Amino acid sequence: MHWVLNAVYALLLTALSPLIAWRMLRHGRYRRGIAQKLLGTLQHPNGSRPVVWFHAVSVGEIVQLQKIVLEFRRASADRFAILVTTSTDSAWDLAQQRFPECTVEWFPLDFSWAVGTALDRIRPVQVVLVELELWPGFMAACRSRGIPVAIVNARLSERSFRRYLKVRSLLQPMFAGIRLIAAQSPAIAARLRTLGAREAAIHVTGSVKFDGIECRPDHPRLTALREAFQISNATPVLMAGSTQEPEEQLLLTAWQELQQEFPALTLILVPRHKERFEAVAQLVQQSGCSLIRRSDPSTTTATTDSFGRPAVRLLDTIGELSACWGLADVAFVGGSFGNRGGQNMIEPAAWGAAVLFGPHTWNFRDVVQVFLEAEACLQLADPTQLVPTLRRLLQDPAARQRLGAIARQTVQRQQGAVSVTIKLLLHQCELDQHLPVQVLTRAA
């Protein structure tokens, strides 16, 4: 079977090679970690402690994984060496910052020789995957070696579920082999059960995305951003985060239209992908607006433009989005007017911003449902609703603040998934037989 997978992957890699080559040359992507990805030559963590291998594919998952790894290390009294792997350049850079005491490596491509070599070099006592990053070859290799696999913060959209159903007979052995699934919701648990996951393996824990969000007014990263962007506490801020094309243009146009009524309103743009930072900077400057870039304060032209409008702020760094939401009075969550299925709206809600987003949120369907049921957010049907909705929120500060307060309270009510997840992981590792009782009690 693994030869069939190898052939399929080779064909796909060949078909995509022009695109990959273009991205390597144009954006510098895919160049790092080639040996680890293609050959599985991952570095084994130093020391003789058993290894637990955590994998998070991209930046958003790395942020969530930090909460889990930190609590896992504390609850297990550092009895395990931790390996963290990822797949994208941005996530690699962030993982190096967030996991200084862990070994950070690249996840191997799903060729049999790469995953086999990686598993034989690392010899993990457990593999922990974030959300639902399942590769058939890797899962089969773990199964053949008797390595337990856990899925934490598991999510599966209705759209993906329908696709998986078409090949359920092929996927059933893979899902049945998973030892532990910590699902975000009962609906997700039911979908995974239908695909073949064992009833005993499934636990509904809620989403770890609601946990561990630091929302202190004196947060050092928030203070640094406020100073870098020259924003006072009295300045009303509209922030658009994790945006994709054409959302920056939509928000920039809406902001310019609202300037006559709300001249102090300041706009912060945060593109989802770093490859678009330069293009968005050019977009702002071509519109005649002044620009302040987080990555290089020397690029600041002025705090206002020739019309007296505040400069547009561009957050063009990795790992600061979470704190930057703390500057927002009104927060637009990107990917929701585009084709990406939305982005994480929990962080701006936790800060107490008035949160709004577009109609395309299938990647966060369950989270959106929680907010909509609590009347803690505003979902727009199309871009034409953007200006009137923003105008209404800006004209009524009290209503805006109430919406933000409800959003913050909704997040607080959903918290607790991390501690439940850690208890399950400890039990899976059979640590409950060896750790002091109080450790498991704290993790419960």
C-alpha cells in the first residue's frame, strides 16, 4: 500500500513542481528543511528521556500548541523530551520563538522512507497532532510500530466531512487506529465516529483556542505595539486581521469613506500571509495614505497624510497578531469575504472588541455558532454591509462596548479545554500510574 501512496505523492509533486519552483524563487518558500522533509533526518532531542512528538502544521496551530505543551511539561514534571514539528516557514520561525526549551524540526513529507526514517530516529512514545493533520503514510507507519497517536483540539468541518465520506472505506483503518481524539464539539465527535474513529477514543473537550489568551491592558507586547504605532488610549481603532485579497482594499475604502464623520478613526491592517506584506504596503501608499510599518519604523512617512487623516498602520511581523487585537475597538476578522473560510475570531472577542466578519466562515463554523447564539458578534452577508455596520458601531460607543463585553464573557464561559486535554494525554501516556496524585488533580 505504501508504494501506491509514494507513487501518488510523486505524481502530485511532479505536477506541482512549477508552482513550487516559482514560490521558491519569488518568495523563498520551501527552501529550508529539505533533508528533513524528503529524507526524514530529524534531530533527536538530547538526553535519555522518552520523547513525545507534537505536530502543528502552521502558525495558528503553533499558537494553540504552545498552551498544550506548556501545561503538559508542567503537569508531567518535565519527564519527557518534547519534539515540535511544523510544515511552513512562518510556523517554523514562530516555533523557534515559542518553544526555546524544545527541539523544533520539520515534519517529513508523507513518503514511506521519510516518515519511516523520522519515526525510527525519534522513537516517540506518543505522537500528538493538532486539529486534524492526518497523513495516511505517517499514520500507517505509527500503527505498524505501535506508536500511539492522539489528535487534540480536533476539528472537522461539514464540508471536509462530506469529502471524507466519499472515501470512508479507505480512511476507516486510519481513523480506527487513533488512540485518543479530543474533539472541539459533539458535532465534530459525531463526524469522526461516522468516519470510523472508535467510541472509546473520542472525548469532547471544547476548543483550546478559548484558553490561555492573555488580555491584560499592561501586556508588554500590547504596550510595545501601542508605542510603535503611536496610538493613544483615546484613539478609536478599526483593525482588520488575518486578511486576504481583496479584504485590505475593502477595509481601506470603507475607512476612507468614514473619515469625514470619524476623523480620528485609525486603521490597522494585518495580512494573513507574510508574502503579501509588501503588496499591502504599496496598496496603502498608492491610495494616498501615510503608512506606519511595524517591521521598520523608519518607513513612517507621517502620522497623518495631506488630508489630515491618521496614518494606516501595517502589522507586518509574525507572532504579534494576538496582542495587536488588544488595540482594536472594532475588529474585522479576515478570510471571511474571501475563499479561505474565515480565521480565528476568538482572540479579538477575548479582548472585548466589537467583532464582525463576512459570510464565509466554514473553517470556524462551530466557534461562529457559539458567538451567534450568544449575540456576541456581527456577521455580514456581503461587503456592501461593511460601511453601514461600522458607522452604526462608531456612532454608538455604548452599544459597541456592550457587544465587546458579551464577546469577552462568551470566551470566558468556553474556557477549560487545555486542562481536560492534558489529563487525557497523561492518561494515554500511562503517567497516572507514576505521577503524584496532586499533579493529575491540577491537570484535571
